[in-house]
Amino acid sequence: MDLRDIQNLIKFVAKSGATEVKLEMEDIKITIKTTVENDGEPTAYVQHIPVQGAMPQMMTPQAVAPQVSETTSSTSDENSKYITIKSPIIGTFYRKPAPEKPVFAEVGSVVSKGDVLCVIEAMKLFNEIESEFSGKIVKVLVDDATPVEFDQPLFLIDPS
């Protein structure tokens, strides 16, 4: 299946009124989800999953791989001395307990084990995320009031 076939499939699904279509072949899995926006136009979201490490024909890993590895290695070198606090749940990240209250922790704040760093709202419940380590907050990796995924890095803490 080439790029043109996938584009035609997306157009067909968007026009058909279907909300979700899953296509599984020998070497590729594609999920197409459509929603109707306020202007009445359908919007398609495509999730592409290579099966068993097989690379689809439309991707060229040689062009992408060197650029990604350079960025990853330089970032990991400078962040290797820090501890990463990750999200234990999926939800919406908030730095404050309420809109009019101050943030739990700023960059440069010294935190102790058990101090609340943020809250993550999931299914109308606000879950306090506590620091598992003592140290100084070096970086906040997520913007306030944005969605976060499970195991997504939230904070970098310098334990020294």
C-alpha cells in the first residue's frame, strides 16, 4: 500500500460518514478516525503502526534517523544527571491547586520527598503528584493545563 492509496482511503472514510476504520495487512496496521468539526468538514486522524518492525514503503528511515539520534544524544547527555518525574496517569496537568492559587513548584524550588509538585485531573478527579525524591527543580517539561500521557516526563530534579 503506497501513500496515494492511503490518501484515497482517508478521503473515502471521511466522506462515508464512518467514525472509525481499522485496516490490518501483512506488514501494516492503519486506524482512521474521523470527526466533524464546527465548520461541518470532516477531519481524519490516522494512526500508522508498522507490524513486527516492518517498515512501510512510504517511510525513509535513512533520512530521519541521523537527525533524531543527534538530538536524543545531546539531550540525554545534559539531562543524565537529573531525575525525571513522570506522569503516573493520563489526564490534564495543572501546576496550581486552583486558578487563583500559586504554583506548587517553580524552577529553582527545593523540594523534599513527598512534596506535591502538580495535580493531574483524570475523570473529574484531581490527583496530587508527589515528589519521590528530594532535590531542586531544574525544568518543568509540560505547560500548565495541557494533556499528559502515562509515563510522560513532567519535571527534571537535580538530586545533589
